[in-house]
Amino acid sequence: MANTNPPDGGGSVRHRVALPPKEGLVKDFKSWGQELFFHDAPLRGFKDQTAAKKVLLGIQAVFPIVGWVREYNLRKLRGDVISGLTIASLCIPQDIGYAKLANLDPKYGLYSSFVPPLVYAGMGSSRDIAIGPVAVVSLLLGTLCRAVIDPVDEPDDYLRLAFTATFFAGIFQAGLGFLRLGFLIDFLSHAAVVGFMGGAAITIALQQLKGFLGIKNFTKKTDIISVMESVFKAARHGWNWQTIVIGASFLTFILVAKFIGKKNKKLFWVPAIAPLISVVVSTFFVFITRADKQGVQIVKHIDQGINPISASQIFFSGKYFKEGIRIGGIAGMVALTEAVAIARTFAAMKDYQIDGNKEMIALGTMNVAGSLTSCYIATGSFSRSAVNYMAGCHTAVSNIVMAIVVAMTLLFITPLFKYTPNAILAAIIISAVLGLIDIDAAVLIWKIDKLDFMACMGAFFGVVFISVEIGLLISVAISFAKILLQVTRPRTAILGKLPGTDVYRNTYQYPEANKIPGFLIIRIDSAIYFSNSNYVRERSLRWLREEEEEAKEVGLPAIKFVILEMSPVTDIDTSGIHSLEELHKSLEKKEIQLILANPGPTVTEKLHASKFAEEIEEKHIFLTVAEAVAACSPKLAEHQA
Amino acid sequence: MANTNPPDGGGSVRHRVALPPKEGLVKDFKSWGQELFFHDAPLRGFKDQTAAKKVLLGIQAVFPIVGWVREYNLRKLRGDVISGLTIASLCIPQDIGYAKLANLDPKYGLYSSFVPPLVYAGMGSSRDIAIGPVAVVSLLLGTLCRAVIDPVDEPDDYLRLAFTATFFAGIFQAGLGFLRLGFLIDFLSHAAVVGFMGGAAITIALQQLKGFLGIKNFTKKTDIISVMESVFKAARHGWNWQTIVIGASFLTFILVAKFIGKKNKKLFWVPAIAPLISVVVSTFFVFITRADKQGVQIVKHIDQGINPISASQIFFSGKYFKEGIRIGGIAGMVALTEAVAIARTFAAMKDYQIDGNKEMIALGTMNVAGSLTSCYIATGSFSRSAVNYMAGCHTAVSNIVMAIVVAMTLLFITPLFKYTPNAILAAIIISAVLGLIDIDAAVLIWKIDKLDFMACMGAFFGVVFISVEIGLLISVAISFAKILLQVTRPRTAILGKLPGTDVYRNTYQYPEANKIPGFLIIRIDSAIYFSNSNYVRERSLRWLREEEEEAKEVGLPAIKFVILEMSPVTDIDTSGIHSLEELHKSLEKKEIQLILANPGPTVTEKLHASKFAEEIEEKHIFLTVAEAVAACSPKLAEHQA
């Protein structure tokens, strides 16, 4: 072995630290831009193809349907029809309820399950996602819009604002994808999303108490304290017991169905159709008993007919224009995060690739199209996508089937919903959002990372006790704080030699690793940038001080060499070079030699560009820690002699 | 060597990857908090001391003067008096000019060179910094305050706003230090500061054209286009040639003096007293010739007497209260950045330690005290600190000497400044701010890091072409963008074996390193967090795809093992673990085994907490890449057989 360290410590083979091949500036920027925007090499399929083939591939890139439709067959169709029917039966009652969360008429929920899924089916690359309105985004849109316009006093303007927000949410989503800025959604951490979703689920469930208990005067705030106050105030006037009986019995039915579906995966369709059965049975029951005359609130009237055109209703100027952009931006980002997370999850389960940026273009286009046809923001639904997957969907055709069923419903069946009790919709929503509370994930987060858990809880309590926006703000703020923390305080470690090897490892993790007398070996575990360069220097000096004190106490020889193991230092900027220079000067004054081990390509390049390599002399830059120790040991002996 | 890889590839010694000692939650948080807030171990001196000694050390920690005054001697006093007189002669004319940048009467500049340096001398730990008003902060304060109140129409309220901003700047600075949040200023990157300072210097120099050319109607904007318009408009009415002659000749004199000082370090006092000589000579000249009657603008009148109390003038309510907080926050942060950078630079040159947080408390207290005694924001001046250092200062006593000289000036000499021509002040300011344009630094930044250079130029052009605030905003935004970029797109590298060693290195940097057939060895150069976990997974799969294609072309055996070299992965969060799980699943489907090499302590802990270690089986986690290759080679042979 060439890096063997002979007993006399000298005469070892010395390997050169290579300077990477010199790249031009243009090539530098190109490869940097490629990693940032095109790290998934989206154009690799286009290489070495004929022009005609390239055009076809281009069309296929925008409309994946062109690709898979040619391989479509009857077997796939059967799976897609079954799963499409299943998610349709699940989405119809949910849509009616979710529209209420957005302070909109029930029909807008149904509209949003017709046009967007059709657009997505043509452009989207996920095979399992079920498109339509979802609870959290509906609540968020409702909360944000109500802060601007009162939906009861000015229903027309409110509706126009909702369409405007939907339009800009779509523009925003498609824009992110088109500019290949999709990585921006990675800045919402998993932990924050878990907390936010859990909090939103609780908030939504609490909102359902209105319908579930038959309360007439309900607070417009969403925090738990205001809601509970409303509930207990209403208790004095008596809740409506008929409503409660209906709601509670069907909620029990739906939850039992869910439980059955969980126990036996083959019975996935039981929880999937339970809501629709509840709606049918309870509607029939109310119609027979005319319980609505006993104070049981019902849906009353849903307009018949499919989506009217709404293009002329979008605000393109005036005071609501800006608000629409703002609300669209926020709600669009949350919708995007949810949809992309779903698409990625199922793609990983079936092992196919999702291009996040293309997915965003599809989602954005579908929302723009939706805003022109009376829909509000649609996205991927966790619960319906899971059902879609379990029901055996093969392609986005299941979304088409669902859209057709919803259209049929809009055309022919809506009058039948007249006597559907609101309590049933409340029960359906409660059972649906319970799935968003992911306690297992929270426990795992607690086990893995305490800081992540704080982020999770911050978002959760922010949503539950203050409001959805504040909770979202807290999630984003904590996510960013964590990133900043990471770059400000990189870890450092003291290395020691594992007995019988040439391997140097963290002495904290490997207590058996021996520190080499006269040497201090520090590994810096991060790129050295302006945000941490001072810390790195000061922390290194503190290590030195501590180790010097220890060496003095134990009577070991004084430290004469500080070796910085640079393997993890992937990059360095001007501030970082300054810091190394200052460290070098401070050490020189103490007659200690600074040594660098294994700087990477970028760092080596910059050490030379900045002349720091000359300053500490190239002979003090080694390929490995072992070689550095071997080469310096004879000099150490001289010092001690 | 135990990690030797015998020719048959089997039978090598296998080292265990150690789980670090289990720490309690409290200890975890404690060590984390310590690194974040107390990484410099500020209390280490207090350990093992008697109670009385601890009290003394405590007093000394807040007032370092108590410590060094006991070792003070005549030799040090001589150095401090000389340097104190030198910086006083430099600061008096500068103060008068800088006060104008802040739209304040000249006396406020002098006030700010009296109280703040005295407070700093007692509390500060830098021995070389020269305290007082500086050009950039004066301009920033002036610009921000003028946007709120017109200094000509409402001079009283304007003055009160300036004091209010100074008060809150001080509160803000001391608060950051007290809460040990000093690391926040590290988020302004060196490159952005270089650009911002250069831009501000140009802006300030352009502003001086008013005094230098004797222009009466000058724009209130600071961008270069508005200023040049003003200058050329005024040209039609004729600039004042007498003013120009005076200004130009003394500017030449000062610049020649600077040049002499640069050539011969011993003549440092020549450029230091040149401004004062210019003031004296030109004032005398104007007084004799009564050039002020020819249109040469003069200072006119400066009130006699030292700082009056201004505590009652600070806004603590009303609309200007909030503005004061905002302006104080921005200007205070910039002042802090400048002062801490100066303190650190000179501390490194003389090799003593600066506690950034304690320094901030000193600077903040001094500004609060200043705001109560008619001063505006003071901080460390680059140019005067350098003169102070070269003149041989030993302690902060030089600041005390300077303050006394300024007080004498205020008490007795101010009437003599009556005939000082404004053009001289303009010449002094121009020569002073030219030093802020650091072309060498910009060139070095260009050489080292192109992205940093973009940040530098962004800040520069933002200040010059738009405004100081926008320039500052651009610097901060670019600094943050760089941090975010760093955490979103970590580097990855393909490793190969250096011939004749067991060392695996980046094949891009070391083209001689050999890839091992059947293996793909990827090093991930960053902690894996939510912000990059998707990228890491997708990038790894892309490396695999590319290498598989290459292997197929060349006819090498298919890849059966993907080794992730985890040495640089210092931490992982829940999203990161998810990503590894997904990567593992994707690889399993291709019958490729995922192997981890050398996970660090935190990562090892989390791999176990999340059960992922069990999932990929512990036998697939190795201490080094070499051991992993050695252990897996026999299996690879089976595959190929």
C-alpha cells in the first residue's frame, strides 16, 4: 500500500493533490446552471434522434398522453374504469363539502372535479394522482378570500376573487415549472408540512362542528378557542339533536368502513363508497321524514348543468387584482406542494420517474383552464389518490372516467341532493381529514430529529391556535431558520487514527481512535462560506486551545501541526479563503504549521487562484491525513529533540 | 494494514461502524445551543475561580478597560496620545462633512466624535478601532430619514427622527449582542459588502459634486443618472470657478499626501494631517480674500459648546416612532457590520481575540448613550482605524485622546470654521471615500468565485444606479440566494481508486483514479436535508443511469452495488431518510444493492432511530469504501458467474 506509514514515519510515498482540469468560464456557468435547473437531464431522450422523432418527443414531453395512449389496452382500461368510478363516488360528496370550506356554492366543487382532471389527464405524468378540490387548499382559499371580501354580503365579487386567485395560482404554478424553478417547493420541509397538514385537519374538523351539531351562529374565525366558544355558546340554546343523531350514526358507519378497508386491503372499495351510500341513505331518510322541518339543515338546491365560462369574471385590474395575485400565490404554492408530494410518493411506489417541473406546468395549466370555466383551485388529493392506487388504476384515464361521472352528476343528478343533510357532508369531511393527521410521521420525526419536531409542532399549533396563514408562515420561517442554522454552524470533529489502520475518524464516534501526539487533526464538515467562515476559524482555534490545555495536563508534547481534513469542504468563497489566511497567521505566531488534507477540486482550484496555496506552500497540502502525518512526523521529532 | 484488500477480494478485516455514545435530549440541546450561541466559550475564564475573582472577571467582561488599565504604562500612553491626536486631526473635518451627508448641522458630526468614543473606550475590546461618524452610515441615515421627513421644511422633527433612529440602532445592536445573535451579521457576504461599499463610495463622491462645483440646485436623489443630470443642468448657469479652483487644488494636495503615505509607511502622518492643513489654509485664504462674496459657499456658523442632552427629543410614540425603529434597524445593522469587520481585521493583524457579541453590546451602548446626548449613529471608521493602527495606538485610550481634542474644538475653535469653504469638505470626503473602493478585492473575488462577483456587482450597481437601500436589499438578497443555492444543490462526485492505494477520490479531480467495474461509488458532499433530499436521490439515479449506459457501451459488467460515501454527510433529517429509503427501493427493483460507507455519528444514530439501518441490513454499512469494495467483490463474482 502506497500510503503505508512506515515505523520511522519518513520515506513514505507522497501523492500529489491534483488540480482539476481547467474549465472555461462559460463551461463553469453552464454546468452550474445545468445542476440548478436541469439536474434531471430532461433532454437526454432527444439526443441522437431524427428531426421528426424529436418533434414527436417534444409533443410527448408536453402531452404525455400521446406517449402512453399507444400502449393502452383493454386490461388497463378495466383497471382505470373501476378506479375512476371509485374515486368519483368518493369525490362527489367531498366536493360539495369542500366548496363550503371555500365559502362557495356546492356546484363549484363539482365543477372543479370536471375540467381540471381532464386537462391533467392530457398533460400530467403521474399515473396515480386523483385531481380535484382538496380540504386544506379549500380552507386556505376561503380564509384568505374572506379576509378581503365578505362572501355573504358581496357573493359576486367574492366569486370573482376566487376565480382570480385560481387563475394566478395556475399562472404561478406553470411559471415555476416553465422557468424550471420547481426546486423552490423543496424549501418547505417535510416536518413543517406534516405539522401544517395535521393542524389544518383539526381546524377543518372543528369547522364541521357547525354542520354536525346544527349550529346556526358560528364564528368566522378558525382558531380552536373561538370555535369552542361558539360551540359552547350554542349549547345553551340547545344543539339540534336530530342533526347530531344523523351525523353521528353516519360518521360511525364511515369510520367502521374505513377500519374494514384498513384491515383488509382487498376491501378498499368499502370505505371508498361508504360516503356515497351515506349520502343516498340519509337523503332518502330526510326526504321521507321531512326532518328538515325539525331543524335538520339540508343542502337545498344545486344548479343543474356543467361548468359555465367564467373568463370575463377574472379581475385584471382594480384593488382585487393584486389581492387575487397574492392569494393565488399562497394557495397555489400549497396546492403545488401537496400535488408534487403525492405524485412523487406514488411514482416511487411504482418505480417510474416524475419530472417535477413538467408536473407543475400540467397543474398550472389545469388551474388556468379551471379558472376560465368556473372552477376554483384543484390539486392532487391524498385520500382519493390512495384509493385510486389501491383500486388498480393504470393511467390518468381514471381521472377522465371520474370527470365524466361528475359531469353526468352535474347534468342529471344534482336535484336529488336537495334533501342531503349538511351533517352528512360534515361527517364525510371529518372522516376524510382525519387521514391527514399523521401521528406516526410525527413520532418518527421526534425520534430522528428534535429540531424538525419543533418545526412540525410550531406549524401545527400555529394553525390550530391562530390561523392557517400564521401556521403556514411559521412552517416556512422554521424551515428557513433550519437551513440558515445549518450553514452558520457546520460541525467540526477531532480525528484520531483507528488502531491497526491508516483510517482517521471522529474520536467522538470512535473512542478507540488515537489522537497523534503533536498533531491536531480537525475535520470541517461543510463548505466554507461567508456565513460560517468566522465560526470555522474561531472554532478551530478553540479546539486548539482545548487540546493544548489537555496536552499540557497530561504531559504530552506541544501541538506543532494542525491538519485540516478538507474532504467534506466542497466549496470555499472569498470569505472562507480570508478565514484560512487568518487562521494560518494566528497559527504561525504560535509556531504551528497549518496543513490541508485532501481539498476537493473546487477548493484546490480556489486555493491556487487566491495564492493561498503558495502562501502556506504547496508541500503542506496532502492527499490524505495519513500521508500528512507520515511526512510531518520526522519534523516533529526534530522539534522535540 | 487492516483495510488491505487481498487479491481474492475476500477475507478482509471488517471494522464496525460505531454508534456514538447515547446522549440525553437535554445534553443534545445543550451542546447544540452552545455551538449556536456560545461557540467561543465566553465563560471558560470563569471556571475554577474564587467568587471574588469571578465578580472581578464579570466586571472586566463588561468593561475591558478594568483589565488593561492596570497594565497601562507611559510607553503605551505615548503611542496612544500620538495616534489619538492624529485621528482627531483627521476626524474633525470629516465629521463636519459627514454630518451634511446625514442632512444634519456640522456640529452633530463633532458631537458624535465625543460621547461615543468615550463610551466605547470603556466597554469595547478592539484596541485599534477609531469610533465616530462614517460616510456610508451617514449617507444611509440621511437617505432613509429624508424619505420620511423633509430636513429643510421640518428640521426639528428631522433631527428628532435622527436621534430616534440612533437610539434604536443602539438598542438593536446591544440586543443582538446580549442575546448572542451576533452571528446574524455573518449573513452579509464579504462580496456583497465590497460591492455595497464601493457603490456607496461612488454615490457619496457624486454627492460632493454639489459642494465641489458650487452648484446651488442639486437633486435630492442619489442615483448617478439624476446626479449627472443635475450637474449638467447647472453647467448651463455656469459652475462657480473660484470654488472649483479651491476644491481641485486642495483635492490634489490631499491625494498627493495620500500617495506619499502609501509609498512610505513611516510618513503615515502626512495624509492624516493633510485634511486639517487644507481646512486651515483654505479657511485663512477665504477669510483674507472674502471669496465667499464671489459665490464660494462656506460653512458659516457652528454652535460653540459640547453636546446638549437630547433624551427628551426621542420619539417614543406616534408615526415617527415606528419609522425610527425601522431606520435604526437598517442603519444599525450596516454600522455593526462595518465596526465588527474592522475590529476583526485589526485583531487578526495583532493576534488578539475579539468577542463579536461583547463588541456589539459596546457599540450598542455607545449609540444609545450617543442618542441621549445629541449624537447620531457612530461606528468604526475604516480609514481612521487604519491611521490609528499605523500611528502606533496600543489601547482605546487613543479614542479618549481624540474625544478630548474634539471636545476642545467644540468648546473653543468652532467659530474659526466659519469661513471654511464647502469645497474643501467635499474634497476631504471624496479623498476619504475613494479608499472604500476596493478594486483589488473585486478582482480577487472575480478570480475565486464568479457567483460572489455577481453578488458584488449587483450590490455595486444597485447602489450607484438606483439607491442605497435598493443596493443594500440586493446585497442581502444575493447573499441569501447563495446560501439557499448551496443547500439545494450539493455537489456529488463519482469516486475511483487511486492506483496503488486504498484511497478513493473524485474521478473528475484525479483522472487516474479507476472506477471499479460492477460498482458505482458516489460521494454526497453535504448534509441531506429536506432542501436537497429529492435532488440527492434523483442525482444518484442519474449517475447510475449514465454509468450503466457507459458500462454497456464499453462492455463492462453491469453495476450491482451502489456505494454512497457518507463521510461528508454530517447530518440527515426525516426527508433525507425518506429519500434514502426511496433510493433503496428503486435500486432493489433493479437488483442493485445500496451500501453506505462511513456515516458520521449523527447520521449513524438517525439511521438506527429510523430503522433504515435494519432495512438495508447493518452488514451493508461499512467503515470505508475500500472495505465495502473488498467485502462485496466476491458477491459480484457470483453474479457474473
